[in-house]
Amino acid sequence: MLKKVLCVDDDPITLMLCKKVIIKAAFSEEIIFANNGKDAIDLIDNFSSHKNDNQVEMPQLIFLDLNMPIMNGWDFLKQFQENYAKDFSKTKVIILSSTIDPSDHNKAKQYENIVSHFLSKPITVEMLEELKPLYS
Amino acid sequence: MAIITHLLLKDYFQQNTKALITFHFLKDVLFIIIAGLIIRFVIAKNDKRNINILEQLQSSTTEIKDSNERYDIVAKATSDTIWDWKIQEDMFVWNKGIQGVFGYKKEDVGTTSTWWFDRIHPEDSLKMSVKLYSFLEQKTERWQDEYRFKCADGSYKYVFDRGFLLFDNEGKAVRMIGAIQDITKQKEEEQRLKLLETVITQTKDAVVITDTDTSENPIPNIIFVNEAFTKMTGYKPKEVIGKSPIMFAGPKADRKELEKLSNAIQKYKECFIETISYKKNGTEYWVNFSMIPVTNKDGEHTHWISIQRDVTKEKEQQSEREQLIRELTQNNKDLKQFSYITSHNFRAPLSNLTGLLNLLDDVPVENEELQEILNGFRRSTQLLNETIDDLVKVVIIKDNPSILKESVSIIEIFENVFFQLSNQINLHKPNLKIEIDPELCITINKAYMESIILNLVSNALKYRSPEKTPKITIKAFDKDNFVNLVIKDNGIGIDLEKNHDKIFGLYQRFHDHPDSKGLGLYLVKSQIEAMGGSIEVESQVNKGTQFTLTFKK
């Protein structure tokens, strides 16, 4: 089981679903949430400033939506890569989106070192069962 | 004298008879001698004259003979056809040219003028005979004419005929001699040139011919313009001949293009340019301008031919077209984006719904009514999901005309589809008949092909006849460079007479079936066409439907 995951989505129902599925699949011990890219960056920035504090552990995995207000998934990835990827090289991002735009897949390739999967919503228990061995 | 002497001396000699006899004797002798001398003198003179005449006669006979011989030689040697017409007797003699040039056999050549006239082209004969008769009547001094003369094979040759008359002592024309020259080749060349000339004079393109002198101007001076040029520019020939076409350039002329032109002219190379040019009245127009060097037989560069066309309208249309294309491209881009956004917006809540329903699977529901309602939710969500998946597929196909293709075994595709449909196959237990060569491969996009076959086979199950056991026959065979796939069922069929044009259309539903979304066949057709294939349908109500798919191997 993973220690901590971060779910970034502006839709509360999606976040609720994520939480329930992660719990059901026993995927992670701790789940934290952010409502958009900006919130997520703020969270990560906080982890970054307390890097040496054992109590504040950086999430191992980020489930990231693409279409969000304030800061979308792509801008989040850009900032994350520029400012935090070096410090948190173990943290991977899974894009979880309902997009059908094929160009999104090409865009995701620019972040190959960060983005490990590009999944289509909804998140399911089966999905997590498959992912689990890759991250534990 | 003898009588006078006799009368004078008669009395004197009456007395002397002896003396008289002697006198007479002497007188006669004298007379004979004198007369003899006179006669001899006269004869000798005449004789001399006769000899002269004879000599003259002899020499003129030789001349005639020589001249006749010369005529024969010339008639034989010339390539012309010579004819000789004794007018009063109407005797007409041809030299060998009539055989050599016109192909007549010796025995077929006529000996009267009628034979000649009969062989003159009907369109030329009237004009020709009028001229000829006025010559024969000596109203004109010379006769020469062009006409068409019939050959032995029935074809006509253009000829040039020249003749002269011979007269008798009274000045009457008795004989006419003519020489016919075959000018067919010249005539044909003349006509060809005339035809070529009409191209220049009649064409709608402006034609300008210039010399090659670039000492004054980078573009040499005009020596000819056709009518189309005058029509296009408003300049009459006399206003431009001797001037350089550079005079048509103006403030908006494309300097780069003009430079290109003068460079080409310096190198004697042909050149095509497009620029704004100016008419006589100052109007701007777009001209498509070509400049082609012309050389003479010796390869010397003698002229430039320039063909010019007013392309203002085309240019306007082109810019309108470009504008339209830009707008359409933008619209298309916007619509594409719109379709991505709407499908995303549909899919986001729907995926939540699906996810939530998934979670419910493990929650025990006691209430039967609730269970029923939940089942309804599930069914509707599933249907909505399928619809949106199909829509998304359509959007993606339309956006990606080029797709990845690979060689795939046909039987493998069907196996995958049957696996996906195993629930339905188990449920309806159709009579499946499959005739596919396991070796047969096809170059297609595997995902598309599976989607197509899944759609068609599930349609065959969905629209089965309630009275019959479903029977589905699947065949695949290659023919020339094509692979044909046939999927045939014995279902309820489609009324093609009513629906033939709509069958592959978007949102066309032919059956009141709860699962019918009106998308399937549209998607099938889109996918097939995206792979360069085609689909045809045959169907009869209550008998069944057959789809035939054709792909390049």
C-alpha cells in the first residue's frame, strides 16, 4: 500500500469517488485533495519548505485532472517540472481525465519523466489493483 | 527593130537580092548572139538567187528541228507537266509528267481538252475557265492560274499552270502550250502557316513579339501585337511598336518579378511572371506574362514571343478562395475544439455516474423497488456511455484522416469480436457459418476493424427475426488486389427502397429497437472510409441483410 496520494480535481464528486475507490482498493494510507493546479502547487510548495520534516511527507502519486479553473493540469505540470520535480523525483503523476483530444496525449509525452500513466475516467478499483504493484 | 530595118532597107535591097540575103544572114546571126548573151546573163543571175533561197530554207529547217528537239528535251527534263493543245483540232498532248506527277497510266491519258477540264476541281473550274477563255480571246496578255487537279487515285493536287499562245499568219490563236507545276506542298504549308497565324490573331491571349535588342531597355522592343493585346491593354499596335513592354509597368508592378524577367532575357531563357500591369487608361490588372526565346534555323536568337493573359479575375477569386479557406479552417478548428469540449463535458459527469454505480455493485440492496431503479440507472448509464464512446470515435476519425495501418489476420479480428460478444452469442445461439482463410491478411487499422465487425455482427444479433433462429454467414476472400468481407444475416432486414440513401447517415434509425442509437452504421462507414475501403448493403425486409466490405489488400 502507498503511503500518500494527492487527488487534484475541481469536481467534488470526482474527488469523493477517488477517495472511496482508493479506500476500497486499499491503495493508499493517506489521501489528500486539491481543487485545482494552484492549490496543488501550494500544497507541494509547503512540502518543499518542510522537506526535512519527517512528519510532512510528500505524496508518492498525484492523480491529476486536466480541465480545471484557476490553474489547469498542464500549467500544474509545467510548474511542477520546473520547480519541484528535482526535489521530488519519486513523485509520479497519473493523468485522470475525460478528454478525447488526441493532442493531449502528445502533450503528456513532454512530461515523460513525471507522468507515468494517462487514464480515462472514471477511476475504478480494477485500475488501482493494476497500478498497485508498480508503486509499492 | 527587125521590122523597122526590114521596111527601111526593103527598097534599097530590091535591086540587089544577093546582098539582101547576106545582110539577113548576118543580121540573124548577130541577133541570136545578142539574145543568147542576154538570156545567159539573166539565167546566171536567177541561179544565184535560187541557191541563196535554198540555203536559207535548209538552215531554217535545221533550226526547227533543233528547236523541236530542245522542246522535247526540256519537256522530258522538267518536273513540270507540259501540255500542248492544238486549239482548232482540239488535240491535246501531255508530256510524261501527267504519269509521274498525277499517276495516270499512259493509255488513260485523254487527247482532248475535255479530259483536262474534267479533272479540274469543281470549285475551281468556273473561275479557271473564265480566265482561260478571256486569254484565248486575247483579252488578256498572260495566263497563269492556280487550281486543283485530280490525280489518278481521285485525290487532288494544287497546281500552278502557266501557258502561252502560238498564232497563225492571220494572228489567230492556234496552239497553246502550258506547264503545270505541283504546288501541293507549298499550298499545304501556306495553309498550315495561315492556320498558325489565326492562332495568333484569334486567340484570347495577348501575343507580343519583340526583337532581341536590349541596348536601350532590359526588355527588347515590340515589333508585333495581336488584337487580343489591344483588347486587353487598350493600346493600338502603332502606339506600342518600337517600344519596350517595360512601359506597361507602373508603381504597383512587382519589381522582383520584373528583375526575374530581365535576368531571363539576358540569358535567353524562357520566363514566366505574374505582376500588376497598367492599361492605356491607367487601370491596374494582373497579368500572367510569359517570354519565350525564338531562334532561326541556324539557332540564332531572333525574337521573343510573349504571351500575356489578364488574370485579374482569377487573382480576385484566388484571394477570395484563400479567405474562405482561412475562415473554414478556423471554423473547422473551432468546431473540433467545441466537439472535444462538449464530449469532455459529457464524459466527465458520466464517468462519475459510472464510477458511482460501480461502487454500488458491492452495496447490498434490500429494497426490490430500489434495486429495479438502480438497474434502470445502470442500463441507461451504460447506453449513454456507449453512445458517447461512439460519438467520440466519430469525432476522432473525422479529425484524423491518416491513421496507422498494419497487416492483420482477418480470422483473428473475428475471434476477438466473438469473444467480446460471447454473452450475446450464448444468449441467442445463432447459427454461425464462417468461411475465412486463416492465412488471409489485410492491411487496416486493427482497432477500427474490430469496431466495424463488432458493430455489424452485433447488429445482426440485435435485429434478428423473432420467428427464426438467427443465422449469420461470414465470408472473406481475396480478388485481384482486393479483399472482400461479407456479413450476411437472416434478420428483419431494412427497407432499402425507402432508406437507401440514409442507411449510413448520422442519426438514422430504421427500427424501433431500444438499443438503436442511429450511430452504428455511420461510424462503420466512417471507419471503413478512413481506411480507404468501401461498404455496400443489400437487404430485404424479413429476409435478411448482407454487408459487403471491400479493402485494398
